[in-house]
Amino acid sequence: MADNFAGSPKDFSSQIGVLKELRPQGRVLDFGCSWGYGVYQLMRAGYDAFGFEISRPRAALGRDHLGVKIIDDLGALNGLAPQSVDAIFASHVLEHISSLHGIFQLFAKILRPNGVAVIMVPNGGSKPARELGVGWPPLINEKHTLALDRSFFEKNMSPFGFNVTTLSNPYHAAEIRDAVQGKRRLDAEGEELMVIAQRAM
């Protein structure tokens, strides 16, 4: 906590740096936030941040030890007011869910017009994934129920009113901002796929 998770496997400074270029302030939901280390870093970055986590023990750990706001009830999640958040941050969550239709529907409901979802998943279309095939460690398994690539998000988020830009690590925040504004595709060969889904006005 003293170092804001810098240099740890939970360090989201690069990903939050991208969000800062797109939405420098506002209310942010960390969707699937585990024990709240992302919520904590988002708060330190100046956001009015809160999380959702289905594991109640993890949510309680974050509330008790990090002092962050985490809801752990699906009813409360689905009860969030329409157009009540400026951004959604979701790091390595969606690949664990068997169907994303309801998730995209929720994101479209709660995001304000021109709001943005910043999503990170293992990149099923990356060069290592293509070269290693079934030997690629993050490939679909009992923990990762979906193997996701850029075309999945481009095809499946647009019907919910999102303009989608896909790219992969390493992240260069200013370049990503310019690509999103210009609706321009970036390289997506790295092992982590980032999806920038901007809610239509």
C-alpha cells in the first residue's frame, strides 16, 4: 500500500495511465476487483472508484484492509442506476465468465454517454497464442472459460452501442488516446489484449 503496488504483479499503473488519457476523472467501477488493489490504485489516481467482486471474502478483505468500497451482491450490481459511471475497469475478469451478453448489457446500461470501458484479457489472437496453440498457457481451460481475441470484442460489443479499439501490451497511453480519437487500429500481438470500448453519445 505504501508503494501503491508499484513493481508488484498487481501494479496497474500502465493500464490506469491509459484510462487517465481517456477519462482523467470521474466515477469508475472496477468490475471483478478481487480484494480491491485496483480500486485502491484508481482512488490514488484521483477517481471516485468502487468495485464489484462476487467472492464475498475477497470483497471483505478489501473493505477491511484497504478501506475501499466494494459491493459483493449481484442485486446491488444490477441495481446500479443507468448512466451512473464514467468508466469501467476490468482486468483479467471476462475470460472467467461463460457468457458475456449480460455483462455487455450491464456495461451499456450503467456507462454515461461517451463513457469508456477499459478491459484487459489474455490475448487469444497474440503471436504466442498462434505459435503455441494448445500449448499456450492461458488457453481455454477450467479457469479460463473463454479464449478471446480482438475480433470477438469488435463484433460483439458494437451491437450494445460501443465503439471498440483493440490493442495489446506494451501500452503507450498518448498513442492509444490518439488512436481512439482517430478510430484507428493498433497492433495486437502482445499476450495481454486491451479493449477500449467507448459508449456512443
